[in-house]
Amino acid sequence: MVIAVPKEILPGENRVGITPDVASKLIKKSFRVHVQKGAGLNAGYTDDQYEKAGAKLYDRVSELYSSADIVAKVHRPMDHPEEGKNELDLMKEGTILITFLYSLNYPELAKNCAEKKINVISMDAIPRTTLAQKMDALSSQANIAGYKAVIMCANTLGKIFPLMMTAAGTISPARVVIMGAGVAGLQALGTAKRLGAVVEVSDIRPAVKEEVQSLGGKFIEVEGAEDMQDEGGYAKEASEEFLQKQKELIFKHVTNADIVITTALVPGKKAPVLVTEEMVKNMRPGSVVLDMAVEFGGNCEVSEKGKTVKKHGVNIIGEPNLSSLVPTHSSDVYAKNILALLEHIGKEGKVELNFDDEIVKGSVITFNGEVVQERTKSLLS
């Protein structure tokens, strides 16, 4: 089967679906790899590297897609500026599209894929099980985003992170509050601690307290917190009463912080507001809020998608695509996630989708002209 690797067309997207190293591994497993010229340049991968790996290069994406049995990309399909058509219209019927579709947020797009008879495996729907760990692209990208979030905050803050004793006096360490102790939050915690900050972490799941403490963070505990984690390992939607309690407790921590990083997402729902405008008003001038959930509505009431703004004297970073700002490593781990998936569902250069397999059942959104994933299907009915 031919795996096609297009150049991403979303403005500001620097990642690529398959790297030269993974391309050569796929070719050894009897797949053929076709790559659009320039697809990897923004991530630091040249056309020469792809050719040396054994891939075939294409000038036009329309020719690339018409040669493909599988398309491996980062972003969901969209209108192609050069071709004047949606990417779905450039693919053959029966093509397997491997991408981040976010079908719970964009169910109509899943319906379009089904109507065009494109079979979608969505990397954001890979179950969070031990067996699927190597394929867990949400985690691999969140890991890098958590690191980058802290670096961006450090760059924006007019203070240093560590405690410093100088002849001119003592400099107190920066105070960082992280909201959400998922993969991104824990990586942000580890990075901020390494830079010397005092870090506090809030999460609606008491089960993560030990992880936070083991990384040197202080856990902000909401009284009476029930277990807010579903069977798949994702955060559940919290009740209004719980969120209110959390906001009151968080208020004093946030208003005392130099940096606040929010990471809370609930699949298929608008991101919960955790940092209100009132909290921002009460923060110290020059403080920083970075909203990692800005693409899905935002955890901060006054963040703006794709912009860094100053409101009430506080710098608010609304970068929706943090992992794209570290494109070499983000692409590297994402391509390895796809390789692990193809090794699981493919053999001797061919892919067969077995719906008795829990990974296939969880991550295949559309198949043979139908939306087959139950959660997405229920949103369309």
C-alpha cells in the first residue's frame, strides 16, 4: 500500500506526518511512501532525506493523493489553497486517512468523510491503554506542548525563575500555578521545577496528587473532590457546583502567581473556564497566563486564540498549536506513533481493519461510507 505524506496547509503548522527515519522503516515493512516536495522542510527534514530513505517525491498534492491508499497527516482535511478543492475531494474512495480529526468537536466533518467514503483513523481517539501507549499521539504532542508552554512563559515574564542570592539582595523564586495534571501539565511542572520555580498544581482528579508531589509540585486540593476520570483515562466534565468550589480555592493561588498555565480539556466539549476575568484583574502586573485550551474555547475567560494580549496588566498567551513550535521533535514522535499504529494494524505492506480489536474500534471514525465510532455517531443522531 502507498502511504502519502502531504505538506500541511494550516497556517502556522510546521509539523509533518511522517519523518524520513519512519519512512525508511515503513518501506522496510513493504509499504511504499510518497511525499509532497517540501512537506518536511518546516520541521527540519529535507526532500533529499526523504529520497535517501526510499520515498518518492511529488510536486502536486492532487497527484500525491491520487496515488495514495493511506494518507498520513497532522491536521484534519481542509480547503486546499493551491488546488481550489477540499483535501477530501482530492482523495480516492476507500483511502485510509490517519490524522487528528477531533470528531467529537467536529462531527459534521466526520459525516463528510463518510459521504466521500474516506476511512478515517483519528489519532486523538486512540484509547489510553497500555497496549496503545506507543500510538498515543495526544500524549506525545501534549508532552512537548507542556515543555514549550513553560519556555514561552519564562520568555514573557519579566522575572527569573530560580531563587538567587546576590550581593544586591535575594531574588525570590517565581511562583507557577498549573491547572490540569495530565501529560501537558506534568511536563510543564517538571520543566518549571528544573528552572527553579515554586510550582502548585490543581486537578479535578485526586488520583494525580502523588504524581504531582513526586515531581516536586504542591497539589491544590478541592475539598470533597470525587474521582473525575473516566474509564479511558480522560478527565470527565465537572458539575457546576464542583467548578464553583474549585474557582474559589484557585482564586487565591492564581492571584498570588507569577505564571498560570491552563491545560484542561474535555473531549467533545467546550473547555471549562478556570481563570476568570476577575482573577486576571487581581493578578500582579506583568504576570503571565498561558491558555493551552484556547483552540477549544479556552480555560481563561479573556484569552484570544492565536494572540498574545495584555489585559489588566497581565500578559495572556493564546497559542493554539504549541507543539508546532517545536516541529522537529513533535514530528519525530508523531511519526513514531503512526508507525506503531501501522505495525499493529498492518502486515507486509497492507492494512486490514479488524473491529474486534479495541484500538481499531476506538480510533476508526468512518468506514465504508458510515460513521462507525459510537460517540461521534451519537452526536450526529
